[in-house]
Amino acid sequence: MNKILIFSIFLLLGFSSCEILDIEPSQSLSSEIAISNKDGVQRAINGCYSSLQSAGHYGRHFSIIGDLTADNLDWTGTTIEYNQFATNNIETDNAMVDEIWASNYECINQVNNVLQKMNNVELTSEEKTFFEAELSFIRALCYFDLVRYFGGVPIRTLPSSGDDLDGLNVGRSSVSDVYDFIITDLKLAEISLITNSPSYKASKFASKALLAKVYLTKYSNSKSTSDLDFAIQYADDVINNSGKILAEDFGLLFTEEGNGEIIFEIEFNTQDFNRLANYFFPNSFAGRYEIAPSANLIAAFAQNDERFNATIDYDAENKPYGKKYFDISGGSDNVPVIRLSEMYLIKAEALNLKQGDIAEIQNNINEIRNRAGLLNTSAANYTDLANEIELQRRLEFAFEGSRWFDLVRTERALDVLETVNDINQTLFPIPISEILTNTNPDMKQNQGY
């Protein structure tokens, strides 16, 4: 029964994902065929990148749910699962929670499969090290998203299948252990990757940027100032040495491919597409209008903030909609994961938490404010600076899936969100499918579910 249930869940998830994303035939080749030589390894790694495109990950859920559970988006459609996120009353059988869990672990399993199979492929030591680093970056990104959604999760380092119950029946590791695993993967990537990869591929500075983000988030669990030091160190390194620059026009970030601010993004095209524009756009533009910018978010923009027109628009009926993703017919909008602007705000936040030099904190904030057409910040004490950093992150990364994680990381969710009145709500439930099929005694449900 256990095997049948696992197979049924994978089958259902497979059918649901087919609606969202077409995978090229080369990604469906058996591992024995696809990973028999260097070209096969490269194709298999491309398949791992493609896995990040799934609807359960960056193809849809990440960008929407990260703002819907917070206060940036309202539920305006018919998909009832979204209402559970909007009200922060998420059930353990919510299909989207299941998709988030399954899509991340599917990508992790693909990475583990390539890492294992490439040991039997004739490669130079440099090629092997580079491929391992690239795969480690992808795996670290998946685990970082999982630990932020669910807390401690199973760490799986070997490939498994529906028949391999030992590989699937892994208990939950602690949050601290998951972060240690992520950092180990990213440090391998940081050392071994090159600097000039395209923005949709792992690179040395994408690894450093993700490390800055990981250390800042880890601080909320560890309360160790060394995590803040590392966040500052890595953010500063990316700012000064990556060659990335802030786009002069905020709007060009989402309309001009290959701009110099994107550090890492998920690439889409008309074959490997997403439906983000379809979910954001109103019915009058042939969209589903499942979500809409909240009145609270709209009011948060200053009148002369140039980011507003690049983020929100109105249809003829005066309905507001998000416009960062706009290719409603082709679904080819790339999804940004890390931008240079975040490095400035990470550095500012970490310095502020350490009660560092106020002028330096202000300077990093002002890089973001000035690019948006705003004057320098008037915040001049640590409390006001913390509020200013929170606001700038909200406006800068609206509809990029960051708001929920920001409020949870800073322990502000209970203060800011009317729908959150219990600390247990700041973690999503482990999917019921995992609880029912994973027989490891350490596979426990999150508290409150």
C-alpha cells in the first residue's frame, strides 16, 4: 500500500504539472542513457535547471504564495487553495503545499542522481569539480526554500525512486543542520564556479549572493552575530567585485533580458513557460486574475516612487494588477531569484542588527531609494532604520516572493499580518502525503497542524 500510494501521488503531481510546463524530451531520457558521457552530464544538469521551472517552485507558487501569505497580494480568483494561504489557514492536504514539497525534492533527487551517475563518466578533475559545484548550488537553493517554508526537513543526498523506500523514508533534520548542509554546498560552489556564467546558470557570485541571503536568514534561528558578519562579508563582496550594477531604470529589470543587475534567475521561454502573467492579469486582458495587489501595498508606495509603474497597473475597470510578469500569451518571463539590490539591503539589515555605523546603513538604503527616484532616507536610529529596510524590501521585491520570508525572518509576521496570531502559522504544514508515506519515526508534523 505504501508503494502504491507514493506512485499515485507522483502520478497526480505529474498530471498537474503538465498543465503548467512542458519538459523537453531530452529531460525525460532514462538516467542510463542521459548520463553516459560528458554531454549527457551537461544535458542532465540542464534538466536540473528545468526542474526549477515547475509550477510548484519558480514556475508559479514561489512568486505568488510568498506575497499572498503576507500583505502584498489579495486572493481574487477561484482557486480555493490560494484562499488558505491568503487567510493563513493552511490545511495539511492543500495541493499547493504538496506541489511545493514535491517539486523541490524532485529537483534535489535529480541533482543527487546526476552526482551519483557522473562518477561513472570519464571526466577531467576540473570538469567533475565544476559540475559538482553547479549541482550543489541548485540543491542548496532547493533546501533553502524548503527550510524557509517548513523548518527542519529531510536531508536526502542519494537518489531514490518510488520503489526505494529506504531512500524516501528519511526523518527531519534540525533547522540548524539543514542550514549547515546548505552552506557546505554553497561554499563548494563559491570556490569552484566561474564568474562569467549567464544569469540563468550558477556562478561564483550567485553562490556568494545566496550565501549572504542564507546567513542573514540563518541569524533568525541562531542569533549568532557571526552569521551577520558573514552576511555583510558576502554581500559586500558581491557589490564590489561581481561586476553587477543597479539598473538605472527599475522597469527595465523585467523587460530587458541580460541586464546587469540580475545575479541569478530562472529562465523561461515559449516552450518551457510559466503562467505567472496569466494568474496576475485581469479578465479584461485574458488573465485569470487569481490574485491582485493589496490596497495596503499600493498605499505603501510614495507618490514619486518610480517602482510603482513598473510593478502595478490598472485595467479599464480600474482593477489593479501586478505587471512584473507580462507575457500572457507566451509565458516567457524570466523569474528573478537574486538581484544586486538585495545585496545592499542585506548589508544594511545585517549592519543594523549589529548596531553598526548609521551612516553606512543609510548609504546602502539610499542606493535603493535613489534608484527609485526617492530622496535619501530620514531614518536616523536603529528602530527607524529597521522599519525603512523592511519597507524598501517590500516595495523593491513585490511579487518576487520575498515578503512572507522577510516578515518571518524578522519575527514581524505576528505584528504586521492580521491573519497570523500564532507562531506556529509561520511554518507551512508538512504535506499529509509525506506524513502518511514516510515511516521514519522522525518524520513529524509541524506544531499546530
